[in-house]
Amino acid sequence: MTRLLVLVALLAIAGCGGGSAVSNLGTVVSGAKGSTVQVQVGKGQRFSLAVQDNPSVGDSWELVALPDAKVAAFISKERRAESDAPGSGGTAYFVFNAKRPGVTQVRLFNCWRCGASRTPADETSRQNSGEAIFEITVTD
């Protein structure tokens, strides 16, 4: 019995590794600061909301609020760099699974050069910060 509990604990810890990235992004839908994008996916489909991202210049995209969990479930945030060069830009992916038919909204916020405060520190930061909005429709 003790061996079984140890094995279960080790498997649980191994499954929570910080280096485990989602390899299947599903259907990728791109958005940008200041845009609203309509997304239509089928029930059970994996999809990702993508925004251009470059933390080295100050980009910091975050999920403002989770979508209706009955319609779409958030899985993870992933980042893919354009190259291995230091400071290279890339894309941030917010990965979801479509659950049930319905409509929900996902808002992503890029707080440009905000730091830990998550609030634009000055006028330049306010001007370069903004939301990308995705209107999600899940069908049967």
C-alpha cells in the first residue's frame, strides 16, 4: 500500500513539471491590440488565441478574465519565439478547449512596460497598452 501511495505521488509530481509545454495549439486565431476577432469552433475542438509578443521591448500579454467555463476551458499560455536570438519577438498563445455550444468572450490585455504593477506607469505605457478581444462561438 505504501509503495502504491509513493508511486501515485511521484506520478502527480511528474505531471506538474514546469517545462511541460502544450504541443498541440489546435486551430490558431490571430488578434491584435485594438481589434475584436470573431472565432467559431466546434464542440471538443482545441483552439489558441494568438498575439504578437516581445517581452524584451515591454510586451506583457495576460488573460483579463476567464471565459464562461461551460463554453470554453482555458488550458495554458504558451510562447513561441521567432528565433533563438536574445530579444527576438514571437507569439503568445492562449490555449483553450471548446466545451459546449454557446457564446463567450475572451479579453487579452497587453500592459506595455508595466512591470509587476500591471498598471501603465506613464503616458507612453498607456498609449502602447491595450486589449485584444475575441468573441468565441462554439457550435455542435
